[in-house]
Amino acid sequence: MEAIAKAVTMYLSHAVEIMAALIIGIALLKLLFSFIRSIRANTVSKEALRVQFGSSVAVALELLLGADVLATAVAPAWNDIGKLAAIAVLRTALNYFLEKELSHLHTKTIILPEAEQKRA
């Protein structure tokens, strides 16, 4: 029974890792197309592009952390738990600072256009 649970958990963990990679890949393609369009038309701000891409990276980081938890969920060794703890701390810190920067950029992106409209 433990072998079946471990196999299912590992397959699920790999599926979540693939989803995270797909999210980053799709976000990168969207970023490139939007960036090219913004250069040609000069319409989209670069901060808005960073917020969109950063949000996708934040989601991918959360999925990768979940995949790591799944990978060590069934009968982990102490070494595996230590690695998971280190990875969890690093990814959580990355996600925290990314979210902090994204909220700052989002606020800046919203406030700046409103300020420019009031001046006009």
C-alpha cells in the first residue's frame, strides 16, 4: 500500500512541476508578444508587463513548493525533510519579496495614470 501511495504522490508531484513549468513558459511567451506590441505601439507600460509576468512566476513558485511537499509526503527520511525545509524557506522568501514588489508596481501603475489624467 505504501508503494502505491508513493507512486501516486510522485506522479502527482511531477504533474504539478510540469504545470508550473507550463505557466512560466506561457507567461514568458505572453510577455514577449506584449513587449513587442508595446514597442511598436508604445501603449503598454513596462511596469504592467512586469506585474503580469511576476504574478505568473509567483503562482509557479507556489506550485513548485506544493510539488516539493508532495514529493516528501510519503515516508520521508530526515535528509528529505531537511531539504524540503531549506527549499520551502527559499521559495517562500522569494515569493514574499516578489509579491511585495508586485504590489508596489501595481500601486505605482494604478496611481501614475490617474495622476496624469488629473493634470490634463
